[in-house]
Amino acid sequence: MGRVGRRVFSILLAIAPAAAPAQSESLPHLARSGNRHALIVDGAPFLMLGVQANNSSNYPAMLPKVWPTVRQLHANTLEIPVAWEQIEPVEGRFDFSWVDLLLSEARANNVRLVPLWFGTWKNTNPQYTPEWVKRDTKRFPREIKPDGSTYWVMSAHGRSTLEADKHAFAALMSHIRKVDPQHTIIMVQVENETGSYGIPRDFSPEAQRLFAQSIPAELARRVGKSGTWSQAFGPTADQAFNAWHIARYVDEIVAAGKAELGLPMYVNASLTDPFTLDGVEHGASGGPNWNVIDIWKVGAPHVDVEAPDIYTAEYPKYAKYIEHYRRTDNPLFIPETGNDSGFARFFWLALGNGTIGWSPFGMDATGYFNHPLGAKELDAATLGAFERKFALIAPIARDWARLAYEHPTAGFAKPEDASDQSAVLGRWRITAKYGFWQFGLEEWAKSRTSPNKELPVGGAALIKIGPDEFLVAGSDIRLRFALDKPAAGENSQFLAVEEGTFINGEWQMARRWNGDQVDYGLNLASPTLLKVRLGTYR
Ligand code: DGJ
């Protein structure tokens, strides 16, 4: 918008009737305060306790096998595919009956939705494009391998593929605008794990021509590099080039969708090892992997969130992915994580890192299990590991989201060696300890013989709601609080430890913890919510 246009626009805003801005305020959106983020739904922060259905659960006959799991897990949001092949089986003829059914059943189940737009790329491949797209490789070109043969993956340089995908996605968003005035749909995923496995990018003549050029000026400014792709990015040039072109491609689709309905939109990443650049081109090269977030930020300014799909249950890697994606310019959102019980403890870590949502994948009763990425089966123990945590937080998800948006937070999850962890919030150092019985000092040999010591369980999330006050949620963990830098002779103590919950936004105490319940630290066995007030004495 030019200067004159901007002025006219702000005058218009100033004189617009109250109803006009209220409409866009009620639209789900992302908000930022310093380095904290919130997903605003119905005008207030919303914590997404998500589950993602299996890939082929996007048909009406499957929904009876989806909702019981959603309900059992106390999820407040279902992520589920809406495939291009499904809504546009014949070019130009749209069928939104799946979306309509999803909306009405989600409302009946009191659950919000995140549709997953499976279009040009799904785990990089074009399997979800309509048959008329799959068949026509002239109009919808695939990548070309270095030897000149055709590769499976769609080229990011296929203008007509982009136009067709964009057209379908815009039609979907336009339909949602008409049928979802209450915003049951709160966010939209665009494409799924984009990139290219096997070869790092398209090697067609057009791609080769672009690859030989200088990197775009806006990218050069952002990453502080210049020259051709090879000069600027060296060994990761192919990946950087593909990331740029896929980001530009996806951005156009997102922008067209938002022009119909401006919901928050995100992209999800298939991840490579978070500690090394070795092998990044052998992952989903070009997708929003942790090392190319900046390229995506410049190339896809309409995308609100780059989000990691985390399928490692190793603590150091999980924590590192969170570190990569939790940024001032990027809300932390984990749209997929493993559904084996060992992943459940990372809910606490994500929560304590201010995530706007966390969603285990493959949570339905259709009988498919993505082991070894996820669980072998969803037996009672596996589901229970997730269910008990969501059950604690679901009734207070709005309170948690609001407080976590307003105050500093910290999170823990048990590392493989069960060693202590600590975090400093204000003047307090909180230490997390694992594998202890609820009773007994650390120095008592028998106090650390709990069978939990060997299990991948345990974690906690904390919000510092006042100078000396914390909201604490966690399970299978012992927490100790102490002054981080005590003055000489200054000691710390609990003033009050209250177990309770929020009712209508107000804290309701069920009981005070004292005696055995505080003498050995705060031992949270099953998921527990506490409000802790600390003090000092000399
Ligand atoms: C990540 C993808 O995004 C999901 O759609 C699914 O394919 C899982 N991997 C594996 O089950």
C-alpha cells in the first residue's frame, strides 16, 4: 500500500463501525508479547491440546474411529487431512462434503479443527494430488534428476502446478469462510513436510539456469551472504535453493488462501539431526528444516509458523529442536510428535517452552501404527500416558495459555541418564530430579530406587506468575526450589503449596501440601497442578 493508500486506510479504520474490526478480532490469530506467543481463539489465548489422525483417516467412514480417541485423550483440537484429490477429483469441480461433515462432527464433539492441506507435497511426494495432476507431467512437471531422467517429486518451478494448487486451496478457504463463521477451524497447515528426498532439488534446465544466478537481494540481506547459490551457501547450496523456491511457491498458496480467510497458517518440517549440518541435503531438502528457517522466513512472509514434526524421543535432540524453532519471530508449535508413551513426557517440556500447541500423531482407532516412529499399538498404557496429562490441563487450558503468554515459563523432561536439570526464573532456581520415591531425602540410598528411574517418564512445566509464585504442572518428577544467588544467611522456604485447579478463571485450592508432601521436595507422581508461594528467612 502506498503512502496515500495507507492514510486513507487508517482514516477508514478510524471511522469504521465497531462491527468491522470486531469481525477480524474474532478471527483466530497469533499474538506476540516480547518473545512470548499466543494463539488467540475467540479473543483469548488458546492452548492446543492436539491429536493428529492417521493419513488416510480423512473419509466419513473413518470418523467413528477418530472421535472416541480424541475424546478419550481430552484433546481440544483435531488435526486431520483435507486432500487436494478429495476436494477436486475433477478439475474445476469442487466437493467440500468432507469439510462440511468434519465441521459438524467437530462441533458436536466440542473440538476445534486444523485441516492439513495435502497438495503438491506430502512428505515431499505428490501422492495426494488429483489423478488429473498425477497423470499430466507436461503440465505439472516433476523434478529432473542430474542424469536427465524424471523424478517422483513435483518441481518447485512448475508454474501451472502452483496455479492449480493455489486455485484449489483458495477455493477451500473460500468455502470455509462461508460455512465456518464460528471458527471451528482455528489454523491451517499448508502442504505437508515439503522438500525432496533422494535428490536435493530439481535439476531441470530451468532450475539449472536459476541456480547459476545470484541469490535474491532480500535473501542476501537477511542471511548476510551474496553471489550465486553455490558461492553463498557452499555445501548446502542445493538445499538452500530448493528451500527458497518451495518457500516462494508455498507463500503464494498461503497468500491466496488468506485473501479468502485470514486464518493462521503454518508449514511443518521433516527434520534432520539438530546438532549437525551433515546430511541436511539427504533429508527433505528444501522443507522448513531447522537450518533454513531464515530462508523460509524471507521467502514465505505469509506463513505464520515454521513447525517441527518431532519423532525422536531422545531428550537432547527433542530439546534442541525446541530451541531451534522457539524464536521471537516464530511461535513454538509442535504439530506432530510420536505417539509412543516415551514421547508423552515432552508435553511438559513443550508447555514450559511456551508452545501454542502440541499434538501426537496417529491418534485414532483405524488400526494403523507408524512404529518404529511411534507406538506399536495404542494400548491402554500408551494412551494413558497422554490422556492423564491432557486430562489435567484440558479444563484449565485457557488459564494456562493466558498465564504462559503473560509470564516467564520453564519446562523439563527427563533425560536418558535421569540426571538433574535446572532452570532459573527470577531469583529462584528450580531443580528437577528423576527416579525418586515420593518420600525420602536425596542422600538416603533407598530414596532413589523407584522403578521410574529407568523409564522414559517425568517432566514439568512452570509459569512464574508472581515474583515468588509459580504455577507448576508435571508428573513423575521431584522439584526443588531455592534462591539462585542467596545472600549470606538467606534461606528459602515454602510459604504455601496448594494443590488445585482454575474454575472460571479463579484458582480453587483443593488442599495445602505440607509435612511429607513438601519435606522431600515437591514430588509430582501422577499429573498434578500446584500453586507454589516461596519466601526467605534469615
Ligand atoms: C510425518 C508426516 O507429516 C505424517 O503425515 C506421517 O507420514 C508421519 N510422518 C509418519 O507416520
